[in-house]
Amino acid sequence: MTTESPSAKGPSPKAAKTNRLGLDLKVYKGLDSTLCNGCGHDAITHSIVKSFFEYGVEPHRVAKLSGIGCSSKTTAYFLGRSHGFNAVHGRMAAIVTGSNLANRTLLNIGVSGDGDTASIGLGNFLHMVRRNVQIVYIIENNGCYGLTKGQFSATADKGAVQKGGDVNKMETLDCCALAIEMGCGYVARSFSGDAKQLGALIKGAIAHKGTAVLDVVSPCVTFNNHEGSTKSYPYSKEHEDPLHEVGFVPFFEPTEIDYPPGTTKSLDLPDGSHITLQKLGHDYDPTDRTEALDLLHKADRQRLFLTGLLYYDESAPPMSEQLNLVADPLATLPESKLRPPPEALAKVMERFR
Amino acid sequence: MTTSAHERGASTSTAAQPVVNDVVITVATSNGTGSQSANLILMRSIFQMGIPVSGKNMFPSNIQGLPTWFTVRANDDGWVARKRDADVFVAMNVESIEDDVASLRPGALLVVTKSLASHVNRADLEVHVVPFDDLVVPVCKDAKLRKMVVNIMYVGVLAHLLNIDMKEVTGAIGRQFARKASAAAINTAAAVAGYEWAKANLPSSDQRTLVRGNKTQDKIIIEGNQAAALGLVFGGLTVLAWYPITPSSSLCEACADYLDELRRDPETGKATYAVVQAEDELASIGMVIGAGWAGARAATSTSGPGISLMSEFAGLAYFAEIPAVIIDVQRVGPSTGLPTRVSQGDMWKAYHLSHGDCKHPMLIPGSPQECFEFAAEALDLAERLQTLVFMMTDLDLGMNSWMSPPFVPLTKAVDRGKVLSPADLERVGKFARYKDTDGDAIPYRTLPGTAHPLAAYFTRGTGHTEEATYSEKPQHWKANLDRLARKFDTARKLLPRPVIESASGATIGIIAFGSSDMAVKEARAMLAARRVATDYLRLRALPIGTEVRDFVRAHRVVYVVEQNRDAQVTSILRLEMPERAPAIRSVLHYSGLPIDAQSVVDGINEQEAMS
């Protein structure tokens, strides 16, 4: 199993030495992973490191946030020069809502698990999405609680078999469908073993304004990689069905997009970058909300593992714009902006006389 | 129609002299009939006559239909705590009439609406039956509005009985309905009709009368929640996250309104603040902590059930050392309890909120003015101490009407605490997030977004080293926990000092806090009249400092007055001073009603008689 996943520790052989900011890849790395060998999460960590490096994000502008669980530990394994916050189980959504209010200029990346997001944290997650908080929200979805030894989470598929033999009889909870219902403008599903697709989706999410939800199936090699699991490496590799081939064209590398007509769709991102979606077996339009929900319902009924960009809509204003916040971070406003003048208090007092 | 108080006084000079400027008026109505407006008008009319006054609303957890009572106490000496017995009672509610009549003290003056007169079966009351339902018809053509308008008529009747200046009544109506001219007109007509009817049909009271004074000049009437909201706005709050709950909601709503009015950038019109109504209290405190972590001055306000939900996050703020402010407007628990009644029942819970060894500084305002000052101070202390700071207020202070001096502008500069800038980091050349470099146990922090390679650190609720790296090592865990205890001791020196009032030769000390203050002051005067001298320390924060220790040591016995069953602050004081524990006793009040002076006097007398 250990050979199934690239290591979070190793550098990518294809990566350029420095990025557009002149920073080395190692600046985007963190501490060594303490997860099990072969954990899908480490592959995602690697994709995050590579994507932030390739996009050229200034590390100090990033806040890394997580809840509690195996997935939530991974924020320590990337972007060592960024502030990190490993919060309370299921409550990263609330934490990032607050930090986004305090400093709207930060680029937030949140890493959560399926238990953290879909079970204990579901309510706060949905409300974060409703508010359109600025965040790249990655769910490392292995269908179980790894850190407490393999109990089912709410994303376990109906009929999936636990390591001990129990069968999940309840409906599965689809975070992507819920995110679309809540108005999320960037919803993707991917697989930790599909680094190329995942990297493009993360970079697209970095460029997106507002909440971007990436539900990434990430097998738990210790507790959910057996026969009967629907989140194992063998199952996921066999069943992954990409809707399209996802590419990312960054704003700083203007490229003529020249594909044969009708084969590729290009989506504009707010920073001038593009997501390209090259047609594979499906004829799918990710800008159609109804079609997206239909597709997810069909995938659920037919047990399909469809990956790619499920839904994109750049029009929803992020929370900071909805609240009409000043451009500067609230966190660093000077006292002159924080305290109204004495006359203002005197005027208010008059109303109570 | 206006009759001055002096003329009135003269007209009753042949009868027994009525008590002047000392009256408790209670009005019993049905919730949702607009009686709150009438009661506020009654209170303000007396206030405008220069007589100290308070207004306490005893309302049900209901929008329409259940009984509700409002008490106005006017007292020339300024004793405006709740008093048990009403001198004047207005009975308008069929639901409560039997109990209302039974509850009155002998001799009380009862104004009863005609339809309820048959329920009045006591000969020891001075009863005035008023045909309100008939009187309202010519005044209010719209039958649907009559049940609202009828309430202002009793204000007119009381104005006649107690010699309240009708000019002040009509002025107060104009003020109450400043944005609704038609409502002002109809209410004025109704009040005058009530007054004129009473003048023609009833004698002025020979028991009680009100005479214009000069004791409310330069005073305001305000609710503690409004005051606390202003404290947050002028204290430089930048993020407010909240979830609706009685009796805290009005604080957050007032805060949002004031922010909208006062805290927009004059050039762009954009907000220098953010207000979010969260999906629950888990989220509201989570948002506050996330905002505090990223450098906002962030607060939430809630009440008991919300405090329970915030418990896990409180421990994170304590252990990860993140500034956060929770204002707890206490109501009655356990469980849903009495959501619209008052207690000080969260003191112990909030002090130790969360699992493990957790304790939090608490500011305890005793007046609207302190609600204003301490709300601002809480924001400063949270950033200075890098921890969760509570402000403990309650429903009586928060939602009832209190007389106060107008608030004066805050003079102390906003304190942002120990935050390192890129220039600081460049100069120092190293950064250890949880290291005690100054000997006060308060470490330095950096904010996310700080452009320096040394700035980043990893915040976690798990065990960590001084450098904020993960550690399960016993020595790291214990050292950190011990530093947090030292930081709590630093807090003792930064918190507001208690207020002490002394009497000569007193061996009895009284300690009280929050909304009990007014009742305790009145109780001390009552005790002094019986030659029982007491000293009084009003606690304004926890943990205690040296003044409280000295006060306890200096007295034979100390009575801690608190509005809960389990003597919560008494217990905290006993733990702080185990050697004096037997001398620290409690006077407890926990019926859901605001504490009254007689209860304090009785509580002390009973225990003194036994010792």
C-alpha cells in the first residue's frame, strides 16, 4: 500500500527551482508528517505544497486552519512560514469566519476531515458556506474516523463495510451537493491519488473569491482500505471517473488557449487565471447548478465516483463584501478609526436624558 | 389640564399628610398589549419631575397574552432597587387579578379596571374602579387599537392620583412616539381622557404624592445592555458575533445599531466593524476566537445556555492564549429555567468555564456606567492578557431602566497588548510565542499576515512548547500550565479594584456585586437606622486582589450577598482565603426577581441572631 501514494516529504522532480516570487519549494513545506505510511492525506499535503508554490502565494498572506482529526494535523506539514490554527473538533468553519472578518486580505486554507466537517461540524460548515467566507476548504474524505480507530463517519457510503464487518445502513452525506445547495461558487471532488487533477483544482480554488469546497477522497490505509470499503485505494482507483481533464492557466503565464472547438471549456477566474476543462466521456457544464445537483444525485444512486469541477459560479460576493468592510484589515485599524469622537458620545447621551 | 404639584399639595392639606416622593407603583397587564410604552412614559414623567426613579419589567417568556408586571419606584433618597410591596397597584389583567389582589399589602391603593372589579374582595385596600373600556371608546375609533391605547389611560389616572405633572406625561408621550405622530396624538388624547376622568371622579391620594424636585438633573435613564453596547462601540470593538437569546439580544442589537451609526469610514461609508448573527453559540464564540487570533477586538454576548455551549471553545482561548470577550447577561437556570428573570447563577460556571484547569478573569459591573466602562475595558484586558475575559452582568442590570450620570468619553488609549510587528521581529531576531520574556507570564504574539519570516507560529489546543511546537512532554505541559496560573495572578493587578464604603466601628462586612448594589446600599441604611454598622465592599472583578483579602481579614464576619442558590462567589472567596472560610457567609436571593433591601437586612439579621 505504501507505494500507492507519493510522499509529502519528497520534492517534485518536475518543479522549477524557484517560483515567480523567487521562493524555493521548501518554503512551502512544513514539518514531517506523522501520519501512517501511505496515508492519502500526505498526497494531498504534497499537492497543497506544490500548488501554493506554483501559484506563487506569499506565505505570510496565508492562514492555515483545521479542526481535529488526522486530516487536521496536516496543516503543520505544509506552509511552515504561514500562521496555522489547529482549532476545535468541527469548528474550523467558525474560526475562519472570525479570522476572515478580522483580516479580509488573508488567503485561508482549511483542511478538515469527513468526521470533522460532515458529522460534528456539519452545521457550522454549512453556515460558513452560506456566508461565502474566503477559504480553500479541503475535506480529506476517508469515510471514517482514523484517529479514533475507524468508526464510520457521515460520508461513509450506504452499504460500505467497516473494517470490523459492520455495514453502514444509513444514507451518505454528500458535502459537495450540500455546498452547492448553500450557494458555494466553487465545488470540486477529487482523489488523493490523482495529483494532476487535484493540483489544478487547488490552484483554481486559490484564485476563487469566496468559499471553495474540495471534497477529496483520501484513503485511510489503516482503517478503511479493505475489501468492502468504498473509500479504499483499490476501489477509488478502479471507480474514479473524471468528468473532464482539469487544467489551470495562471494569470502570470498568459497562454493562448487553443483547443479543437467543442472539446474544451475555459472558465475565467477573478485574478485573470483560467480553469480549463477538457471533455472526456461526459458532456458536462459545471456552471449549471441544476445539472450539477442532478449529476450528484445520479452519482449517489448509481454509486459513481465522479471527479472534477462540479460547480463554478463567480458571481456571489464574498462575506467581506456583503458586510461592506473597509479595504484594510479590521485587525490593524488605528485607534482613530476604532473610537468615535467624544462629541459622538455626547450626542448619544442626549437621547437618554 | 395641567395642574402643578404645589397646587395639588395645597388642595390636600386638610387631609393626613401624604408621603412625598416615595412610592412603588406596579402595573399588571397582559404581554403584547403595548403596556411597556405606557410604563416607560409613566417612569419618564416622574423622572422629568426631578425625582429619582427606576423601572423594572417582570415579563414572561412569551410575545403575546401572558401576564406581565412593571414596577416604577420613585424615591427621593435614590433607593430604587426592587421593593417587595407596591404602594399603588394598577390591575388590568384578568389572568393575574386574583393573585394580584391577594398579594397587596393592607392599605395599598388599587386602581382596577371596571371589568375586574368583582374580583376585588378585600376591604383593607383603597380601591378605585375605573371604566377604562368605556373611556377608551370615544378616544380611539379603531376597535383593534383599543387594547393598546387603554394602557396609556392608567398613566393619566395615576397622574391625577399621585400629582404627576401632565405636562411631563404629554412630553414623555411625544418622546416615546417621536417617529409616529399619529400614535403620539392618540396616546396623548387617551392619557388626558384618563386624567380628566380621574380628576372629575376620584380624590387625589392622601397616602402618596409626588412633588417636583431637582434630583435628576444631569442624569440619564438607560438600560445596562445599551450601556454595554456603547462601551463596545467606543472601546474599539471590530468583530461582534452573536446568537439571539434573552436577555442578551438587546445588547447585540443595540451594538449593531450604534456601530452602523458611529463606525463607518467617513470617506468611503464602509464599515470599520463586522457584525455576524451566528448559527449558534458554538459558532459565535468560535468566530470571536478566530477574529481575536487574527487581531480583531472581538466580543460576543449571551446568557446561561449560550455559556454552556461555549464551554469547549473557552478552554481553547485560555490554553492557546487568544483574546476574546464574552458578556454574560445572566438569567435564571438550570436548563431553560426562567429565561426572562434575573439571577447571578453563572458566576462559578463562567469563572471555570471549560474542561481541565481553566479560569477566566471576570469584570462585574454594578451600574450602567460600569457596563459602559467595563465593556471597553474587557476588550483591552483580553488583548493585554491574551485570554478570554468575561463581563458578568444580568437581566436586571441589562434590561431594566436605570438612572445614571451621562457617560464621559474614555480617556485611556486603546490597549492592543503585546503584538510584534515586522520591525520588532527584525530587531529582536527571534520569536517564541509562549515564552515569558517580561516576567508577567504574558507572552508576545504575532498576527497572521505579518510580513516577516519569523512571524509565523502554529496555534493549537494541544500541548505545546514555548516555541509553539507540539509537545506531550510532562515538563513542557506543566511549565505552560504554571505560567498560565502566573498570568492569572498578573490579571489580579490589572482588573478594576473594588469599591469600599466604610462605617465607623463596623465589625460586619458586606460583599456584593453587580445588580445587587442598590439593594445593598439601601439595606445598609436600614441596618444603620437600627444601629447595625456595616462596611461594604463591592466586588468589581474576579480573581480578587489584595483589597478584598484585607477587607475580609478586617471583619469579624463578612456576608456575601448574591443572587444564586449555591453561594457561588462565596465559594470562590472561601477557596481564595481558606483560613477565613468560616467567617465568609452568604445572603442568598434566588426567586428570579431582582433582589430587594429587606431580603438583605433579613438575611444578615437572621444570621447575626444565631451567632
